Amino acid sequence: MRPQLKKFIDTIGKDSIAIIPAAHEKTRSYDTEYKFRQDSDFWYLTGFPEPDAIAIITPGKRTKYTMFVRPRDPLMETWYGRREGIEGAKENYGVQKALSVEKFEKEIGKLLDGHEKLYYRFGVDSDLDKLILDYLSNQRFRRLKTAYPPHTIIDPTIIIHEMRLHKTEEEVELMQTSADIAAEAHVLAMKKIKPGMNEFQVEALMEAYMRDKGASGVAYNSIVGGGENATILHYVENNADLKNGDLILIDAGAEYEGYASDITRTFPVNGKFSKAQREVYDVVLETQKACVEATKTGTTIKQRQDLSIEMLTEGMKKLGLLKGATKTLIKNKKYEKYYMHGVGHYIGMDVHDAGRYFTDQEAKESRPFEPGMVLTVEPGIYVPADDKSAPEKYRGIGIRIEDDVLVTEDGNRNLTTKVPKEAEEIEQLMNGGRSKARRASK
Ligand code: GLY
Ligand code: MN
Ligand code: MN
């Protein structure tokens, strides 16, 4: 049994039952499916990789860990792939009792009865919601004369997400591999990009690299935006030609053994920053480095966000994008015209990972960083191409720099240092180690 499942069993207590469903396959078009991705909570607790399974956790019983799984079926397996089946679930995943998922509906009453609390998250799997609700309402109709279903329903993610937020050493190791693969893919892009290439060619070479290194794929749709496409935060068309003199913004991460990385770099298509590009770049880089530094035990999420806002607002003033007193500009959120997103988020099995950002949801008390959390650091400045109020030389420039940072007892560890972010280092890398060369003129 996985240590995280053991901890979950110990936490929910003996008078409880938890029902944790796996994900289902999803139709992409007509009779083709998206590549299957397991539900992160289910995967975290069980490690079981198949769709349609349902884990039943009953800490007060002798059999604490039951799983309903797809049964072995030679015909289905010939068409659609191997299944662990009942034996595989027990032998390979530490399940104490395994049953065919086809039996779940019949068994649900027996499972639920006799437990005080039900840990189940409504609103994710509507078919399962209905089965559970139907059973509960039928029992109420019978006024509990013959059955004793749970009377308290609790969302298990209150516990699971808090566990997922604090990464174990094993998880950090997987996240480091995911980060290394993505960082190397970014380095490859820096080495290969030249004017005239299309954004999709850059996307293709990075994603091929990730798969080649054992990633299951990307952690989210890659953003590869040349020129003013970089000012669109979630630009994913990735189909424009890259122009000499433009910047390219690449936001791409890998998924490795279920763990995401999330890296952004912005650099010149021709291997040399122009003076104007460099001016904006330096503002973002300086802010990013200060916010990486601030990602340490004790600093709160809000303090780090405020730091990014303050530094970027100062920078925008220096660039002539904003005018006025910094305090007033911040109070009136004037920076949002050029910096409209948060400075970072938790990352783990999901790129925008589980975990609360507040210690007190009512008071919105910002949460301090704690060892084991992994967060991105990703400030940016995006100057719309048609922004008449901005100095002309900056119009259409979009810059974001993003790293993934683990909070440790005595500071932090940046997981994504394998890809450079200092402007000179990037230029050197792009020019095969020579600092002054300009590839476009070669
Ligand atoms: N790539 C998504 C993000 O940076 O949050
Ligand atoms: Mn990103
Ligand atoms: Mn991010």
C-alpha cells in the first residue's frame, strides 16, 4: 500500500468510508478518445493507472482497501489494450479485495451501511453521484428502519489536497526529472530557432524531445508565440512564422510519471536582444529573481504577489509605460494593463496544483510558504501592439520568465535552472557559445 494511502486511512478514522473514483476515457471526436489521463487524486492515493476504477477505503474494517476494476476480457483487451483485472489490482497495487466494476451498483448499499461518515466529492462524476444519491434517498424514504447509511458527507479533497501540496522526497525527485526534461527541451529550442521557422516546428521539436526522454507528453498545451503573439497569455495556435527581430515566448512543460513542470522563456528569434527588448526583459528578470528569492518558508503568497506588483510597476514607470506615484498606480491597479496574472501557483501532479492559498477562507488570510511546497515564479509584461499610450518601441512586446521552485527548510531550490534566463547566457547559447555573433547575419 502506498504511504500516502496509509496516511489517508489513518486520517479519516475508523467510522468512515471513502469512495474515490478514477477518471473515465473522454471522446475527442466521433469514436476516438483523448489520450487517457488518470484523475490526480485517485492516482496519488492508489497509483492505479486504469480508467473506470473505484477505490473504497474503510479504515474500521479488516479489509481497508477495496477496488472495483475493469475485469479481464480477452476481446476488449485485443481491441483496446491490457487490463490489470482483479488479480492484477491485488498483486501489483496492494488492493486487499478487488471486484468487477460491473458489481458496484449492487454492492453500494452494503458498502455504505454502517459508516458514520462518507468521504466523497460530489460534482465530479455525475453517474457515480447519482448512484450514491439514489441510494441515500431510498434509505431516507425507508426512514432508516432497515439500514444505516452515513449521515455526514465530507469532501475528501480537504485532506488529499493538503497532502498533495507538501511533496515527499520521492515526489520531488519525479518533479526534478520532469523539470530537467522540460528545461532541456527549452535549451534545444534556443539552439535551433532561427528566423523563418514556424512556431509549430518549435513546438514539435520540443515535444519530440520530451517524449524521447520518457515524458508521457506535455503537462499542458505548449504556448509558442513569436512577436506580438507573446502578448496573448494562452496563445496555443502556434502556427505563425518567426520573424527576424522578434522575440519568441515559449511556455512549455513536461509530464513525467504524473508530475508536471511549467517553464517559460522569452528570447530573440535571431539570437540577439534589441535594446528595447532588453529594457523590458531586464525589468521582468529582476522581478523574477527577487520573487524566486521570496519563495521561502514564512513569506506569504500575498507578500510575493505584492513584491512582483511593486517591482513591475516601478519598472513600467522607468520604461514610460506608466506615469504617476507608484502607490497610486498600485492602488488603482494600473499595472494590470501590462501585468494581469498572478506571479505563480502551486505545481505538482496538476500544473495548477491542488492546495489552499489561504489559511482562513473567510478572512482570506494569505498562506505562508512551507517546506515541500513547489511553486512557479512567473512575472511578465505584455504591451499590446495597438497600445497608443506605450512608447512605440515597446508595442507588441510580451515577456514572461517562469521557473519552478521547491520551498525548503532553509530557503528554496530552483528545479529549472538547467535552462538559462540571463540575457547574455541565452545569447551565448543561441550563438553556439560566441557572445557577439548574430545568427541572422550569418
Ligand atoms: N502554463 C500555464 C501557466 O504558466 O500557468
Ligand atoms: Mn507556464
Ligand atoms: Mn505557470
